[in-house]
Amino acid sequence: MNICHLPDNILEKIFSEIDYYEVPNLTLVCKRFNDVIGSSSQLMKNLVIFWKKNITKKADLKLLLSSNRKYQIISIKEVVGIEQNLQNVYTKYANSLTEVQFFDCSFKSSELSATLKILQENLREIGMCKVNFEIDSIMKPIGFKKLEDMNMMYFSSNGFCKIFNLFIDCKSLKSLRCEDDCEISF
């Protein structure tokens, strides 16, 4: 039996076992896969934005900004700086996003503060792995209402201490995990 002949619910179950960042690639396999994934609210709840250093993908961003999907998770990979177009994506999905992840990125502290301020209302989890900061402003606390989990990996303790001010007033924070070079003392 050809996989394309399986019922939609079976295909959806199979696709749900695939890493979420690979699911968009499945939409390119054939029209049937694209239709099944496109009609599933569960499969396309995650949005991955992948940059190779400072390359701007304006066509992709334009498509994202015109989409009616309600993404819940956004993963940002290999981004250097947050441009206005990316800021517009955060603003568009601020009401539905509950988790944001940054991997191998470099930001100015003012860019990170501005981004997290846009997302503060519904954000429940923040993950950062190999994130570098250029401290260019005093980081004031952001009043996160629902933030419960923060995960930091390969993050210098100096950088962590400087951005911790953003989360100091967060009363909903239940879990703070740091791995590798990150040491915290209270």
C-alpha cells in the first residue's frame, strides 16, 4: 500500500511523530501531504524561522504575515539581530504564542527586551541555547503574567545575570533550568 493512500487521520498521526521543525518540509513532498498538514491545527502549531546569519528572507516573512494560522511555538535559529520584519512576526502571533525558543542567536539586549515585551501576555516558556548578548541598555523587568519555565543552555553566567533582570518580577515562574557554563546563586 502506498503511504499517500492512507486515511488523513493516520497520516496526521504519523506526521505528529516527526520533529516539529521538519513538518513544514513534508508539505513539499506532495499535494496530499500539504493538504493533510495544512488542515491540521495540531501539526502546524509550531513556527520555525531559520536564518543563516544576516540573510533576510523577506518573501518568507511576507507569507508568514499574511497567514491566518495560530502558531503556539516559535523557534528562532541562527538569527543575528532582530529586524523590523521579524518584530512584525512576533506582533502578529503574540496572542497565540505560548513558547519561544532561541538557538545560536546574537541580539542586543534592547532587541531581546522589546521582543519579550511584545510576547509577555501569553508566554509560558522561554528557551535559549547558545545565545549571545551585547548589552546596549539597562534591562528593566517585564511583567510576564503566565511565564512558568525558563531553560538556558550554553549560556555564560555573566550574560544570564544581565538578562535575569527581565524576569525578576515574574511571580508565575516555577522552573528555571540552566545547563553547562551557567551558574546561579541566590
